[in-house]
Amino acid sequence: MEGVETIRVEIDGPVGHLTLARPEKLNPLSARCLDELARAAAWFDGQPEVRSVIVRGEGRAFSAGADLEAFTGAVAGWSPREGAELGRRMVIAIEGMRATTISAVHGHCVGGAVLLAAACDLRIADAEARFSIPEVDLGIPLAWSGIPRLVREIGPAATKDLVLTCRPFGAAEAQAAGLITRVVAVGDLEREAEELARAMAQRSEYAVTAVLEAVDACAEEMVATGRSASDADQLVFALRDPGSQEARQRYLSERGR
């Protein structure tokens, strides 16, 4: 795959690797990165030999979440609404991949990165992984089809708790809630993800595909993510709302940004 700057795409036999590759910035989900992730999902779909794909972050973290420019698209050349829509497009593309996707989470997994991890079929994290969803503190609603996806995965009460309080939570709580399917010891994440990916690649492609399609269809009937098409409009409005702007400035100033 050519023309990518923020991610690394590799194939090792039946296993693909999709790596967020800006470790010096803790792998932020910029507008360009969101677009490249969606393009990578389509590229992997065109590689019939790839049966499973590991999604990970390089360096100290899975991802520090979205850059503010990822909301507006101003830097990347998209219109404000196009930029706001990139995250939803990315999550849908990752969720719809033909190969079995496995998110391997370590370090910080923040905001939109939680949704990237949740869009994968299987999700593992090391015991020291830390999660947070700070959007409300930033004065914006959780977009990118995040609300229906989290309600579907962890339920309405837990979604309200984690999204409204913006509090950090660990791997054990993420597993108990159903956001993460497996927690492994620190240092074992790469090996566990690789072993899981190769085990999935050895199973009947027809059987695996049938199960994934059936589960996804049932989940969509339970809580449809299609209703999140207006997420981009809500996000653009929040960026212009005076109260939301004040909250965002307060959040950033408290963190020296």
C-alpha cells in the first residue's frame, strides 16, 4: 500500500499488521490518519491471502486519540463536515473488514482510539493499558458512531458513566464491561496477538466469515449504528458553540496546550 504517512501496513503470510506509526506524538488520529486507516481497510480487503489483521500502536501507546484538526479537517484540506465525518467512515471501514481484526492495546487508548479498538472483532490489552473518553470535557459529543457502538458493546449505563464522567479506567474494568475480550500480562501482548491472529487464520474461512457476519447482523439489529449519520453535524456545531469552545479551552489550558 503506497501513499501513507501515519500508518504502517504489512503482510506476513496470512496475517496482516496495521500499525499506527507516529510514536513521537503517541499515534494521534489526525484527519490524514483516519483517511489512511479507512483506505488500509479497503486495501486489506483486496488481499485474499490475509485472513486476520492485528491493529496496534507503535511506541509507548496505542493512541492518544484525535487531533483537534481531525474534527475540522482544516489542516488536511477537508471541509469542516468532511473532516468531522472521517472518524465515522474509519470505524465503519475497520468493522466491515473481511479479515478477522484483532486490536492489541497498550499504554494510553484515548477517545476515538477506544472506538478504533472497539471496531475490531477481538480485542486484547495488556494489564497496564489505560482508557479514557474525554470528549465531553473537550466540549464535544462523542461522535464517530461511538454512542450506539458503546451502548451495544457495554450497555447504556456504562456508556453514560464512561462518556459523561470522562474518567480514566484500566484494562480490568474494560474487560469486565465487555470492551476488551482478553487481558494479558505486560510484555506478552505482541506474542498473544500474533498467536491469536495465526490461530484465526488457520480456521475455516467460511465458518469464521459466517460467524462474524451473523454476530454483526445481530448486533446491528440490537443497536443500529446507522442512526449516527448526524454525528458529524453535531460535532461541527459543538466546535462553534460558545459553551463548548469555553470547555475545550479550559481542558487544553489545564494540560498546558
